Amino acid sequence: MTVRNLNSDQFALFEFKDRIVDPQNVLANNWTNSTSVCKWVGVSCGIIHERVVALINLTNMNLRGTIPPHLGNLSFLFSIDLSNNNFYGHLAKELGQLHRLRIIRLSYNRLNGEIPPWLGNLHRVQRLEMRNNNFTGTIPQTLVNLSNLEILNLGFNQLSGQVPSSIFNISSLKRIHFCDNSLSGGLPDDLCVHLPKLKELYLSRNELSSSIPSSIDKCCNLQILELSINQFSGIIPKSIGNLTQLKQLYLVKFLKKSTIALSRNSLLGSLPNDMCQHLPELEGLHLHSNELSGQILEEIGNLLGLELLNIKAIKGLTGQIPTSIFNISSLKAIDLSNNSLSGQIPEEIGNLLGLELLNIKAIKGLIGQIPTLIFNISSLKTIDLTCCT
């Protein structure tokens, strides 16, 4: 029985090999009758049943072709990783028979068509990664059935419509990545109520609208929140200041490290006054290109682990540059450009001996001389003081 079943696994993989182009001839030279299927490159077998359980190490091989329905006969398969190749076409419905699957990684290919609803039948899946393909249509409601899902990555496709609110009820989720699609509509008010394990939420570069849910702090383990380049409006909820696990608060265009990204929306109001008291892990603060109002609070000096400070191009930002900023010895980059700040550049800037970038161009309200201590900071690589005086 075992031999016959293993032969059926071998047949399925031969069908796979025969339907793809293998420029490096890795499979052509290795997947042969002369060796056991369990010793083939990229194939792993179980110890007990000696059946094929994983297709791994087949990434970055320039494999080209369609993923054949025959792989649906690998009934013991729990992991498939064909990412970083050139597979195209639709996902065959026969793959929905692989009820033992826990890991599906098909990112960086040219797969197209709609994301198949039958994925919701694979209840054991923990990782579903299909970013950077050409999938169209909507995100299927059936994905809510993946009650063990930890990573859901559908970014960089051509998906449209609303994000099913039921997705945010999968309590096991740790990462949600929907960036660079055409998703629309708002986020549910109870967005984070059922996501206690969520660490990363990427929704930028879509067409999402409405306001940012005030329940955002219920994602108490959140480290990255990227909502930039959407159509969000309203105020930034004060509950953001309760996300104590944040390592970087990023309200601008580009993502770096662990972030909150809210840039290029139509957000109004100001940040919570006590926010700097509750973010001990914060490494970066980025508030770029919104319509926030008010001044930079002296309390910003409490962010003693801060490395990146970017609050350029905020229409309503006024007042002086707080001297407390320059007590944060960990700072490596400061960008305050294109604002309406006033007063002088504090002499205390000379305290930042590890500073690498300083950009305070186009701040017409600054007066006085440039502190000579700036030029004693040997670590400085970039400095732009254009039109500051």
C-alpha cells in the first residue's frame, strides 16, 4: 500500500515537471526514476507514512508554466512553496483537496484570475502568502473559515471591493498584508477587538476611506500599522497612543522597520498629548504629509529610544522646535522640512553626536544663525538648511 501510494505521489510530481519549463534543468536531472521521490530536490517525505509532505526549496529557480491539478493528489502535503518563479494561470480547483495543507507560499509569480473560494476549505492553513501576482476580483468571504490562519499576505495584486469584515475576526492572525491593491470601503469599528495577536497590519496604497477605528489599541501587540496613501479622513484616534509595543510610529509615505503609516490621507486634528508617555519601544516617529495642527510638544523628549523623526510637510504645524528633541541621544535622522516652524535652531543640536541626517529646508519662520556646533557632529552624512534663514 505504501509503495503504491508513493508511486501516485511520484506520478503527480512527474506531471508537474512535464508541464513546466525548467531553465536550470534542476528537476530534469534530479527528478528521475533512478532515485526515490523522497530524495528528489525540493521534496520532503514523512517518516511514518513515507509520503510526500512538502514541496520546498523550489524557489528562485525561474520555473515557468501552470501549476497542474495533479498536485491535488499529494494528499499528505502540508507545505508548498513555489514563490519567486514564473508560474501563471489560475489555481486549479483540485488543489482544494489538500486538506492537510498548513503553508501555501506562491508569492512573486504571475498567477491570475480570482482568488479561489475553495481556499476556505483548507481549515488547517496557517500561512497563505500570494503577494506580487496578478490576482483580480474580490477577497473571498470563505477565508474566514481559516480559523488557524496566522499570516495572510495578498499584497501587490489587483484586488478590488471591500475587505470582508469577517477577516478581522480570525483571532489567530499575526500579519495581514493587503497593500497595493484597489480595495475600497471602510474598516470595521471593531477592527482590533478580535485580533489580540496581530503584530503587522499593511493596508497602504488602496482606496480605503472613512475614519481610522478607535478600537485600534485592542491590537495590543501591534508593531506595524501602515495605512498610508488611502482616502482616510477624520482625526487620528487617541487610542493609537496606547499601542505600547510599537517600535516605530510612521505616518508618512514609505515603510521602514516596524511602523504606523498614515501618510497622504486627509487626517486632521492633532496627536494625543500623552502619546509620548506610552510608547517606550518607539524607534521612529513619522508624521509626513497630513493636515495635523498645533505644535511639537516638549514631551517628545521622553521618546528616549527614538532614531528617526520625520514630521515634514504638515500644513498646520507651528511654533518653535522643542529643545527636548536634542536630548534624545539615539537620534540618527531628523526631517522637519517644509513646515511653518519659527524661532531659532537650538544650540542643543550639538548633543546629537550620532546624527546622520538633518533636513530643515524650506522653514521660512526660522531666524538667527546656524549653530556652529552642527558642524562638530562627525557622523553627519546629509544636511540641508536651504532657505532656513
